[in-house]
Amino acid sequence: MTECRPMLLPAKPAALDLDPAESAVLVIDMQNDFGAPGGMADLAGLDIGAVRATIDPIARVTATARSAGMPVIYLQHGYRPDLADMGAPRSKNRLAHEAAGVGRTVPTPAGGTGRQLVQGTWNTEILPELAPEPGDRVLPKTRYSGFYDTDLDATLTRLGITTLVVTGCTTSVCVESTIRDAMFRDYLPVLLADCTSEPMGRANHEASLAVIERNLGWISDAVSFTATAAAPR
């Protein structure tokens, strides 16, 4: 049997050893409210085109990861119907999400009703183009970071994961927050730049990439990852 050896992933600031046995792909918040017509971001007048442009490269990355035996872990942002887990009355998390209309009842594209960023509704479902497959893991979260009050760290530890291949939205908020917490916990986070997006503006996206490359992790892309992970070992 061929030994599963680490491979060198082209990245900035330097190439990174990628061992499929110790790596996992994170898909952060690729859900209807952030990337589908009729979702919260779309209804707020934000351009969801940048999010939708990442769907195809993320799909290629997750397919390659599954073929290489790497876990695929989805992070899914949403709140209980009573919004009790949104934070204290004067907390920034609650105030920011109330201002964004979280909890509001809205029509869905299929003609039903949903509630913005509420668990168990159309709004928080993973985009159908990226629907989890058997064996994938879906972890709910209630804050920007995927590590806050979730099972992510315990799951990664149980799987023996040291390297996180990060995808999803948005670059400067949930993606960067999760990467910061990953770095603080001594994981090796590598963000695929064409698999993340920033509806608040390209400048925010580029600033986050620069901070991550310099201080928090590595930057690569979907083509480099798929070529590396799919190569014979």
C-alpha cells in the first residue's frame, strides 16, 4: 500500500506541508441567507455575486478533499427561534444582528416563509450547490468565530487535525475570526483566496488576506489545493 505522505502546497508566505491525514476543509457560512437570492444579504441590498462566485471553486475543493480522505466540516450560523443565544441585551453581537434584521419573518423563493438567520429555516440551510454529503459534519455556531461555544475544537482534536483548509464567507468577518481563533489554538490555517468573498467591499477582502498571510496563517487557492491533494501519494 502506498504511504500517505505530506505534500507541498503552494502558498504565501511560503509553501506548506499538507498531510491529508491531518487536514480538514472548513466551509464557513455558505448558506442561503448569505449567498442565495431572497436571503438576508440579498434582501439588504448587498451584492451576493462575490459569494456566489466562490461556489464552484469550493465545490471542487470539497470533492477533492473527500476523495483524498480529508474531513469536510461545515459551519452554519444561526440562532434559536427565541433568539436567546444571540447575546446579552446590550452586547455588540445582539445589537449588530438586531440591526441586520435577524429573526425577521420573510418570504422564501419557493413561496413559503422563513426567518432570517434562525435555525431550522430555509434561511440557514447550506446552499444547495454545496449540500453536505454523507460523512461530512455540520456544526452550528452563534458567533463570527467557528470556535466560540461550538464542538469544532473537540471535533478537530478527535480527528487528529492540525491543518485547516478554510473556505466560505465573509472574508473579513466570520472567516478571519475563525482563522484567528484557529491560530491561537496552534492549528495551521490556510485560506483559499478564491474560495472566500467580501460583500462589504474588495478592500476589506484584500486587507484580511494581507493580515492572514503576514500574521495568522497562509494564503493559497483552489487550483493549488486540488492539484496538491489529488496528486498520487
